[in-house]
Amino acid sequence: MEDKKRAGRNQTLTLSECERERFAKRLVTLREHAVPERIVNKTILQNAFDAIPLLPDSFVDLCVVDPPYNLTKNYNGSKFKQKRPADYSEWIDSWVSMLPRILKPDASIYVCCDWRSSSDLQKVLEKYFIIRNRITWEREKGRGAKQNWKNCLEDIWFCTIGAKYHFDADAVKIKRRTLAPYTDSSGMPKDWAGEPGERFRLTYASNLWTDITVPFWSMPENTDHPTQKPEKLIAKLILASSKPNDLVFDPFLGSGSTSVVSKKLGRRYTGIESDLSYACLAEKRLKTADSDVLIQGYSDGVFWERNTLSIQKKPEKR
């Protein structure tokens, strides 16, 4: 991953061979049933199907899952091949069925998918969980197709183990531009704060998200992982459905977004990743989070619409 030639302003995070060796020493592989102390704030280098059965009972407060979609995709040399819908549903069931045991009775789970497999995923999830909602977010990336509508949406299914669960709507409010603000009885603007040339108001988040920017080469969080989720997206899930110091678990960690955002937001984390390079990238990002807790598009306890938070634009290096 470090051999690509990149433009001078490209901020994509890479690994040198020296870094890979150093961060590999921080990884954990399970050979027997693990106690929480061994896996909290750790990245597990292992196949999820081998590692999940060795995890403790009822230790997860929030589970965030971004599994391979039913598309043929190359993950650093490991290819996931597209399956028949029935076979993909069976594959989903094979790992979803293992999750209830490790979740707390009041835990929540979010599972990502594309539009093709969303209905199949729903049918599997409702066998094991209570489905609370389906989030659809705009994935504004890609060139589109000449003979079809451009595919720029993905779904996230929100589920809980039981009737009791944590949800903090105030923690995920969005600061939106207001072109025609409401007024109170005296005619004064209501529910907006003035900034130079702009008016904004806080609104509660819906299940339709249009404020997400997919990581690309000029963003410091970007890696070469082909399906990396934005930190801002993960932050919304974590802030809404967990409390400080809760344990957030991701069985398909990839380059580490779930663990990194958990650390930045004061949560504990455990992630499983089968690829050494991606696991080491996760550890490098976690190390960076020791000193940099910035989350693109999130500041002062609120989320901002895409391209409106100018204070988070870092000056270019000279």
C-alpha cells in the first residue's frame, strides 16, 4: 500500500515496512476464551468467525458492523466474490447469529449495507434483534452510469437487543443553514445563531443523512481501504447509542474507523480485522488519535452540514 506514487498534497495515510513491524506488535490473536481486560482497546488480528466465539459474554454496549457488501471486491489481495442473494443472506446469518451472546441486554447494533442487499439484511436482523430504524445516507462519490441512475446511497440498519436501550438525540444535532428563519411573537429571528454572512439553527437528526463526505485523498483520515467509512458517520452512531466509557465493538474493522472514533469520543473499543496491513493502519490511526481528536464536520458538540465548518480547515504545510 505504501508503493503508490501520490501527489504532494495527498494526505492518504500509509504504512512503511518499519511501521508495519512496529504496529503489528500491538495486535492480539485469540487462542482461547478471552477476558475483557485482554481485548479492551485492542485490535484483534483474526478472522471474525474464529474470534467472535472466543469473546466474553455480554461485554459489548454498542456494535457497529460494516461487512463486505455483496459485490466482488479486492481487499488488499483478499477477494470477496459476489454471491447469489440466498447465499449472501446465509453468509450474513452465519455471523449475525453469533452477536447476541456478546451484547449486553441494553445494547444497540448498527449494520451497514448497500441497496441491493438491504432487504435481505433486514430479514436476517429481525430474527435476532428488534429493528428500530433504517438510516439512508448519501454517498456522494463516483462518476455514475449512462444507462442507470447514479448509485449514491447506502443503508444502515439500527437494532437493539431489547426494549431498553440508550439513545441520545441531543448528542447528534445538526447545525444547518437557515435561509428563512422562524420568528417569535415580536418578529425577532428564533432558533438561529448569526455568523458572518450566515444563519444557522440546530435541528434533530433524521434517518436521511445528506451531510456526509466520503474520505478522499485530501483528508487526513483517508486510507487505501476500498470501503472505508467516514469518521463523521461513525461518530453519529457512537454518540447517539453509547455513553462515555462504553465498549464499542466492530467485527469487520477494516482500517479502524470505528475504534479510532470511539477513542476520540471517550469510549472503549475492540475491533477484529483479518488483514495485517489494515490492522496496522488501524493501530497507526489510533496512535495519531492520542494527540489529534478532530472529527471532520463535528465541532463544539454538534454536526455541521457538508462544507460549512470552515474552522476545521487546517492550514497547508509550507
